[in-house]
Amino acid sequence: MNFYTFYFQFHKFYLNFSFLFLDGKFLFETSKEIFKIRSKEYRNILDSLGTKITKFAHEYGLEDFDKNCVYSFKKQYIDRNKKELGKMNIAFIICFQKETNIEMIYAFKKELQEHYAKSLSNLSPNKYLNIQKFNLNQNILLQYFEHHINLENMKEYNYDSDNLDLPNYWTSLAKEGIVMNKENSHLPKSVGFSFRYDQIVKCSGFNPETIKIHLQPKIQNLFKPNQCCVSYVIDNFTYCNSVMFCSNFSEKWKCNVEIQIFKASLYQQCMETHISNLNKDLNKFKGKIDLMKDFGFLEKAKHIFTLKEIIYGNFTQGLNEQTNLAKIVKPIKYVAKNYLQAFMVLLRPHCIMSFQGNKKSDEKEISITLNIFYFLN
């Protein structure tokens, strides 16, 4: 067994979702690549580790380092033996023996990147709380699409139907919701779309295929593969809408990683909002679910999905007890199953009713049966 085979088999167990994806990079291949990190959100990593990596590279031999070494960064952690240092980022450096051929190094890097992407894509939603998150107000360039857009009405929504070019939006997670900006800024005048976390029906999202299969083929072909996209159902109060986000990275492993981090970042903000709203309703009605029978279908669905995440997703497992999320979920986690059963009873009448809504009073009534597919998953 050569070094590569032995090391990778060992490393597969060690490499996991605790590593960081920085400006489209997971593995850095030269001593200077770390200085290509441009996002201000990652400046602390550059400041704390950039000079140390440069120093190590010179001590190792700069030419040999750039040829035979790769490195990654892990999310912040606390060393139990040195708690006084607080949270730290660490660099993980791998150097091959100098006689290792370049093909082996290339194969190793490719396999490592794919394994990293797979470790993220296979996560259940409850693990989203433990992986890298995009910062609040950090702009990420993503494709954004709403299900009611088609080849005939694309121009009404600023999509280019002549060139079949979907606009990209600088997407950021704010304190209360998600904002899609036409420019790399946070100016209100350039906002294209936005919605609050409390409008999202299911925080973990849905398989994008459930929206793609209803799109015209020419529009379907504009999007990245399913593993690079996520869809959500949005409650607009007078109607229901399905939306989809896709990464813009051309490399599959990169677009997969970016969308998983996006999903995890949105999930945490969304769940905190939904659990808070559930607690408010429970307090308002003194825990009597039957008094919420007049809630709309989507309001009930939000509470049902939230309770299912808490019960079946092991949501509280590994949750830091000091966080606000842990504190607000504590009052309901032991009685969540009872609440879920009661809400399911309230949902039954909706399952035998036609489900339609008006987008605007001056527009024709539109069916939103499409969104029911999401609730069956």
C-alpha cells in the first residue's frame, strides 16, 4: 500500500464538514493562494494564518512546498487544554514526499475535494447547525428563480427571454430574512427580491427537481444539476410561491458545497424564527392546539415542519446550550410529539379541499397545487 492509498483511507475518516470553503477554494495549492481570499468575512483567517503559512513554506523550501503541499482550513474550535486562547482557526497542511509523481498528487487532490463535497451533501438537516455558515449580510452570487416564470412572461420579471439568460442576484441573509440584490451592495434601490424567514414553509428546503419538472425544457437547461440547487415554498399570505436557488460554480463539487453551506446558513436563521413563532402561538393559546384550527394551511404546515425537525431530525443533538436557539427550543422539545399529533388533526380538512389562491385581486386566480407536491416529500 503506497503513501497515497494509506493516507487517503485514513484521512476519509478525519476529513469532514468542519473544513472551510473560502471564496470557492477548499484546497490551497501554493503559499500565495491564501492571499487571494478577498471576502472581508474571512479576513481573520488571512490575518492569523497567512504569515504563518508563508513562514512554514520558506522553512520547508518554497519551491518544494508549492509543488508538493496543499492545505485547508478548519472552522474555529476551542482547544480543551488551552481554553484561555479562545476560538481558533487551524490550517491543515499535507505535504507529499518529494519524489511523488504529479499524477498521484493530482488524483489525491481531486478525490479529496469530491469526498469533502460528499461529506456535506450527505448531511441531514440537524447537522447543518455544525458546519460552516455564511455570515449575516455576506453577499453570495446565486441564480434565483420563481416557479410562475415562463418563456412568455420572463421579461415582466426582468429575465431575458431572447437570450435565455437568467439574472444572478447577490444573495445575503439578513437578521430577519433573505435579500436578493442586483448589485454587490446592500442598497435598497438595487433589491430585486426579498422575503422573511417566517415566510419559508420548511426551513430545510425541498428537492429542486420538484420545481424543475414543471418548467419548460429550455428553462430547465439553464440551471445547474439538482445537487447544486435548493427550492423553498414561500408563504406570501395571499398566495403561495415556489422559489429555487442555484450555485453559479461550474465545477460540480464546488457548486454542491456552496449550496450546502447556503442551505445550512438559511436553516439556522429560519429555525430560530420558526421556533420563536411556535412558542408565541403556544403561549398565546396556552398550549391548546385545537384553538389554532382557524390558522391557514401554510401556517399549520410551518409549525408541523418545525416540530418534525425537532422530533425526527435530532435537532437538539450537539446544540450549544448557551445559544439562543437552544434556549427557545427547550420548552417544547419534550412535548413536541404531542403538539405534532394535534396539528396533524387540524391539517386533515385541508387534505380534502381544493387549494387555490389569488396572487392579486386584479389578476386571474392561479392554482398553487404545484406546491402541494412539496408537502408530500
